[in-house]
Amino acid sequence: MNQPSSTELADSFRRYFTLVPALDDALRRETYRIRHDVYCHDLGWEPPRADELETDDYDRHSLPCLMRAAQTGTRVGCLRLVLCPPEEPLRPLPMERTCAHTLDHALIERFEPDRRRIAEVSRLAVTRDYRRRKGEADKPIALEQSDFGEGAQQRFPFIPVGLYLSAFALAAQLDLSYLLVLTEPRLARHLGRIGLDIHQIGEPVEHRGVRIPSIMDTRATIANLHPLTHRLWDQIHDDIAAAFAAAGSAALP
């Protein structure tokens, strides 16, 4: 089987999925429902809520993104960028609390001293209907070695890659320099395979399993994405930029 071209990959993604920044309350609630289904019902990581919306204090200064099925509009997945509040830029981001004793804060400051240009990729979640493969049921999102198979077993991990690329598209709109992320060690390695400029900035911690705190350079990532994802990146970036333009600055957190 020949490897698909960058354009063919982007066209395939558009046939199956759409990504939209959650710039209004209705879209935000859709992401909170996904999180409730995954984090509260499926994984039991958070207590169920009567309103079936999983939220926390960070949502007040976060920007979510929603993935839907292109043909049906069914909810597929979501993530959010947790921003540093402009009125309180030194307030710790979620990872900075979780990894308080292992994180190299001086290294973060060397990467980017302006806290307003740092955010954290958080609350990634994929609905159970799209987590049917072996080993995925107990994870909110998965990216495996087999996703980069060869020959007749070739496939592309549209959902996790699309969601992570949407985080960088959001970062581009907000002029963010760096993104923090707390991931499984294996996921961090696989993200590097698609060109994400990811660097470990602390020792592993126990947080719903072993997790590694990392930082990702937005500009370096965008400049050095795997060639296969170039058209997919352009498509996701342009769709999210168009949504921002249509919504105007009043919709931003």
C-alpha cells in the first residue's frame, strides 16, 4: 500500500471530522459533556455531576476545542488550553500544581519569561465510541506504535493528531509561545514522531498512572511538522482562524 499524500490525508480527515474552537457557551457545554462521559463515567477519575457537565475552576480562563463527526455532528473528542489569567499571571497552571515538587520552574522561565504567552493542553478526551481498540478503554485518548504501521497495516491516527494540531492552531490565534502538557511517557514519544517539539521539564509523577511533564514550542512545532501532516495542519489552522474571525474578540476567554 502506498503512503497517502499530505493532500489525501487532509481530504480524508475533512470527510470524517470537523474541529471548532468553543467560542460560545453552547459549544463549551458540549466539551464539558464529553469530559463528563469520559472522566466521570468511563474512567471514574472525577465524581459524576447531576448536570452531566465536568468542569473546574480552570475553565474560567480556558479555551476549549471540540471535534465532531463530519457527517452526523456526533461529539468525538475535545481538549482545552488553560491560559494564565492576565490579572493573575503567576497563578499555577494545572500541571504546575500536580508536578509542584518535580517540575523545573526555572527551565520554564528560561523558555518563556512572559507567563501570558504560556498555556497548558488539558482535559483531552475522546468519547467511548471512538475508543474501541484494544487498550483504549481505560485512557481518555490514545496514540500507539501501531498507528504508524507500514504496508497493508498503514493507518493514520486522525483523532489524537487532529486534536493536538488544534491545540497549536488555538495557540497560533492567541500568540502563545509554549504549551505545557502532562502525558504518558509513550504518548510523549509518539507526539515527537509527528513533529511536536516536546521537551521533558521534570521527573515523572504518579497522576492517574505515570505521567511526564513536558513543554512544547509552538513555532518550532508548526515549522517542523512531519511532511505528511502539512496539508492537515493548514486545513485545521485555517478552519480555526475562520471561526475566530467570525466570532470576534468578545468570544475569547
